[in-house]
Amino acid sequence: MTQPNAPAPPRSTLVVTAHAGDFVWRAGGAIALAASRGEQVTIACLTFGERGESAKAWRAGKTLQEIKALRRQEAERAAAVLGADIRFFDAGDYPLVATAELTDRLVALCRETQPDVVLTHPAQDPYNGDHPAAHRMALEARVLAQAIGYPGPGEIIGAPPVFCFEPHQPEMSGFRPEVLLDITEVWQTKRKAMECLGAQQHLWDYYTDLAVRRGVQLRRNAGPNLGLPHTTVAEAYMRPFPQVTKELA
């Protein structure tokens, strides 16, 4: 329990991601920004992406355990660059399947970290079923962690807002860039984290180009008085729940 007059704990962000690289490509900027403000960021990495997102390693003749170890090392380095703590669930990908044990572990992590914000995948991705599976698990754990009658350790949580990061095929996944986050000040940190993911080197340029395009959209929608430079880069998010506010801005 928090003691009277004790300093407030730092804000907490929980990222629930299907595979080892997803949090870097999609939310690396948000993670680095939060960490730069002294906030606690915890990444729940449900799988290593060992079967579905490690083609380069398979072609090189690596074994399953070698690939898991490789992807773990990459993700640990990337998380360290971004300033986040990372927890590996090793739940198995392609397919990622929800189980009672996995749900319990996610609920426990929600209660441990007491997130002010949750980041996860959107509800649709026809190209990768693991991503919507992770979305469903993240939202379910968020609800269950609020229920005082749900068994498990830790204090119940509130109802943190959820932001869904951009999928690889946004048009095919029903994704709308409802929130544009300016990540210019931490872009080099995100790029450095991306370069930790050698197993998916083919995505480095793709997500660099995407950050530039979203930066153009951010500048176009930011209003006339911010004076944002042409070098602005951004990430895009959707909100599955309403925004709560006392002021429209």
C-alpha cells in the first residue's frame, strides 16, 4: 500500500506484443519517449517469433532452440536500447494460442506493473493471426486484472487506456491512424533498436519510410502554429475505447 505523503510512483506503460520484433517496429518510439521521461515500460513478449518471423535463421540451418535464443538476444538488446524491461512468455507462435495459464500470467503482470497505458496489436490482421490473438489476450487480461474476484497475486488495476499500434498491412487490417505520436526526439534511439533485429533486417527501411510518412501526416494535422520541421517522424495508433477528457484539443 502507498504510504501517506509518499512520492507518486512513476507512470507505467505495458506493451503486449506477439513476437520478439513487433514492439520495436510498431511502438519503439512510444517506448523510448516514455522511458526518456523516467516512466516504467514493461514489454510482455508472448513469443520469440521463432517459427513465423525468423525465415533468415531457418534458411541458415539454425535449430528451433538456436532461433529462440537468437531472437531473445535481439529483443533483449532492443529493449535495453529503448529503456524498457522485457518479459518473455515463450508461448509458441504460428499459431499463438490463448490458454488459462497464459491468461493468468498476463493478469499477474498487469497487477504487478499497474499500467497507466497499454499498447498492443489491433484487432484485425488477415496476414498474421498471432497479432489479433495477442490483442484479444491483452484486452482480456486488462479486464480480468480489474476484477477483485479474479484469483492471483497483486492489487487490482484501474482501466488504463489502450492504444493499438500500426500493423504491417494497415489497409488490409482496417487500421485508421487515429492518434499520431511525434517520435522525432527519440527517432535515432528507435532506429538503433531496429538495427538490433538482424533476423528481420529487411524491415529496417520499411519502418523508417513509414515513420517519415506518418510524420508528414502529423504535420498536416497538427495545426498551423506548431512550426514542426520537415524532418518530423511519427508512429500511428488506434483507440479501441473512448478518450476521456475535460477539454477538446
